[in-house]
Amino acid sequence: MVLALVQARYSSTRLPGKVLLPLAGKPMLVQQIERIRRAKNIKTVVVATSQHPSDDIVAKTCADNAIACIRGDLENVLDRFYQAARHYKADIIVRLTGDCPLVDHYVIDSVVDFFKAGLYDYVSNVHPPTFPDGLDVEVFSFEALERAWNEAVLPSHTEHVTPFFSDPENSFVCGNVKHSQDLSAMRWTVDEPEDYQFVSTIYQKLYTKKPDFVMHDILSFLRQHPVLQDLNKRFERNEGLKKSLEADAKFLNGGSHV
């Protein structure tokens, strides 16, 4: 069974409450789940949030919108994923993050298809990235997840789940899906107010005419309105992961990452 787990929490430091900001009349997370559900390879979609009181509103939003939700440790997202995968008896897990409301179901399906076609432990479209930031998809087996849960100790591994798989020292069989052209400089995720302004504009212009708009529709719109991409181009990709890698260094030097 293919399980899509959407990592989401309310207590974002750079843009608090971002996962529930409104997009075309619905919370951002709800819009994203609707887009994920269009993927033909996905059997079940579950939001993986935390047990912290700040995430009560995330759980309530899921309940109000008939979205499955599982709760776990605030910092140890790896444990959240493992417990959810066990609960749902998943064979294949698709990791997505709740700040990507432009996610494309065709991209999800292509990465899952690539995973299924080979003897892989882990497949993504981010090593190296060639799709816009915000269309990231990571797919891995339950066996790989269980090994990570048993062996991972670094902050980046427990918070971001998948760096353990891509570490060559861990000897996983990994694959990567590339786009025909490098679009990795495009930023379609939501971490900053400018990101939200960008995504809101995309929804305002495309959603009312075509609720199931996809990557190619966005690219076509941006070719007609190139200035829109200047809104958030100054921000770096994966800033959160970089902070976790800095915490790794402290951890390895005998410090605490808590």
C-alpha cells in the first residue's frame, strides 16, 4: 500500500500558522491534500502533525475536512512517520511537506512509478533538484524507514526524515527523477510572506478557471507574468535543513540539539 504522509505543523518560525493560511477560500493544507489525492498511485493520504497543543488546530482542521491525521513527537518527525506507516501497514511511503500547495499529482506519480520500476530503497526528485522548489517528492520503502527509525540519531535525520537515506555511508539504493530542464531556481514553496504572496497570486489567477491546474499551467502563466517570480527569488532553498545540519555538527561535538 502506498501511503502519502504530509508533514505539517502550525508553529513555523518564519511564517507562523502558514499551513492554514487561506488559499481560494480554503486552508492551504486542505488545498494541498486535494491536489495530492489526484495522484493515481496514492492509496491513502495522512497528515502527520505533532501532539503539541499548538497543533490542535491542525488536527481540528483535518477532522473538519475529512482528512486523516496522526500525531506524534514535535521534533522527531522520523518517529511520527514510522508510527504512521506501521499503523496504516504501508509498503511504500511518500513524504511531502505541508508548505507546498502547488504540488503536482503528475510529478508525484512519476516519482512513485520510478520507485516501483526499480529495486530502490529511496527515490526523490531532489538529488539533485530540477523541479521548482515546492514540487519535491520523496518515496521510500517501509524497510528503509524502519532501519532509519532504529539507527538514525542526528537531528537532521530525525527532523527531516530522509537525509539518512541519501547518506552514502548507509548504503541505500537511491534513485532520482529529473525534469527535462532545470527549474530548480523557481521557488513555489511557502516559508516567507513573499512566498505566500506568490502562491496566493497563482491561486487567484488559475484556481477559479481550473481547480486542478498543474505545473505546466503555472509555467505558462509565469511566462506571461515573469515579474511575479521576483517576489521571493532572494530566499534560499532548504533553509530549514541547513539549520538541522548545523545542529548535527553540535551534536557530533558532544552538544545537545534539544
